Amino acid sequence: MRKIFVEVYAHFSKEGEITPISFVWLDGKTYEIDKIIEKRNAASLKAGGQGIRYKILVRSKILYLFCDENRWFVEFIHY
């Protein structure tokens, strides 16, 4: 699996917390994040890299959104 880098729109609190709100997919469509299920420091076991991992819900699909050295990428979860 390769990293799919995306543009992310996020809220930055005065305490320094980053909350992603939406991201722009490869086709140019913007997808709203319906829910952040989990946030933690983690490695991407499929695509490589390490950073803040957000487990998110987007249109009934669960994805991993990573912030790795100020770059964002998406990883799908397959069941």
C-alpha cells in the first residue's frame, strides 16, 4: 500500500490541539469528517511512517488519517 497524500482542513485550538475537519481526495472532492473515533500517536503499518493517527468516519467508512511531519495521508481499513 502506498501513502495517499491529501490536503486537510483543520481547526487549531489556542491550546495547540489539531482537529481535522475535512480533506480533499485525489479527484478534487472535499469529504467532511463525520466523526473522529480515536486519536493517538501511531505508526502506519501498511504504508510506513509515524505520527498522529486519527481513526475517522467518513460517509459510513472508517479510515485512518495520519499527520506525519506536517504532511497528511489516508489509509483505508479493510475488514
